[in-house]
Amino acid sequence: MANLPVAGRFFEDIIDGYFPLGESLRQMLARQDFGAALVVITHAPLLHFPGDDGTGPVPMRLRQATAGLLRWSLALAVLEGNGLRLSGVADWRWPENERGFGAETRLAEPAFLRGIGLRPGPEDGGAFGGVRREEGSGLAITGHGWGFTRMLEGIERDATAIAQPDTPGGNGPQLMVDLSDPGRAAASAAMARDLGL
């Protein structure tokens, strides 16, 4: 997948808490008219309660629950039919026993996020799903840019997998960003700042 110019833009949004993260991100992608997005979330409280199957809202009364913290994450969210595929890297903590972090994890509150969203279309964008080609957009699926240096399954704890705008190499999904535009350069810098890069 070399140098496929794609339609998309940098964006900021707030996603719902309480629902599973995958559902909140799916709703955000639909609201923004994106088929996929690289998303950065930082400093978000997490919630787990026994017997949660990840399909319904949070019960009205929580007799027992565990609170955790998402410190930061960079994830690729891709619409697939009525569902969502989520992969990426993150740092999270649960206070007692170690739980995972993924599409089924619930945020305890709404969360601010920023990222790069891609418009859906008929072109094969590889890990980004179906994308819309757009010459001169300043974004392209390529071998260097924002994304990951290797393919990821689910959410992992491996900050070395993050690919930054000027870092070539690897076979993971990456978006080239033309940073000559001041708006794109500032948005890219904000994402890097959020991740502590």
C-alpha cells in the first residue's frame, strides 16, 4: 500500500463514557462520517463491574465495581459492517488484579480525543479498511507517518510500536501527513504532545 492519497482530516471530539469503548468509538466515527481513524485518548478513568458482558448500559446501581485509569492510547478504529475493529498501543492501570484494555472496556466518564479520520470509500486501504482516494489531501497511506511500525492485534502495551510523522520503516498501518500546512502541523504536534512523544 504505497502512497495512496486519501480523503480525511485531523479532528477533535468527545466520546460517551459508560458504554463499551468500541461502541463509543463506532458512534463517533459515524457522527464524523469517517470509516477509520487514528485516535489519541489520554487520562481517562476506566470502569469494570462483575458479570459485564459489554453489550448493555451500565446498571443503575453498582454494588461492586473496579475503577482503573487509561494513561494514554493511540489506536486505529475501523468500521466493519455494524461493528468496529480496534487495535493499537496503550498504557493503563487497574488497582488490584491486572485486566486488559480493549474495545469492550468501559470508560467511567466521557473522554476527549483527537486524531486523524479517513472518509470511507471504495479503495482498499489495507488495515484502514475502505477509503476514498483524494489527490492533494495532504494525507496518504504509505510506509511512513502516523501509525504503527508493525501490525497489531487488539490493544498492546508497546510504545515502541508507535510510528511518528518523520519515522520511516516497518510494515504496520501508517498515514503520511504533509506538515507544510500550519494547521496539520499544529494538529500533529498536539497528538505527539498528548502521547508524550
